[in-house]
Amino acid sequence: MGGAAIIDRLLNTLTLFFDEILLVTRRPEPYTDRPVKTVRDIYEDRASLTGIHAGIKNALTDFAFVVYALFIRLLFFACLLFPRQPKV
């Protein structure tokens, strides 16, 4: 997409909103060149929850925003983080 890998587009968007980003994967080796902390899945089972578990367990803060998706749009995060008041 636009000459950039999907993971790089996702990370570029997330870095606009978050100080800490964890990339959770079964195989972290292909992603070590990315400017984020890479975390290996704790459990070998292939399921979304195992990655979410590893991410939350390794998070440095009390709160975590978990993303399990390939395509993230900047507008989506803007709407979540900076909601506008409805016009009356």
C-alpha cells in the first residue's frame, strides 16, 4: 500500500497516539528492525487472545489499547481519542 508494508503503515499511525507500542507475534525476528518493542507470544496456541495476553502482560502501564487488525485508519483513532460533542 503506497510502497510501505502494512505493518509499517499501522505502526506509523499508532505512534501518533501512543508512547509505548508492543508488537506481539509468534515470530519476532522479522520485525526487530522496527522502532517498537517486539514481544513473543507466551503460549504457542494460535489464537487472538494469546497475543492480547502477551501484550497486556508486557505493557508498562496500567492501561492498554489493543489493536488486532491489519488496516487502521487515522480517523478511527481520532474519533476514539478525541470525540466531538454532537451538534444540538
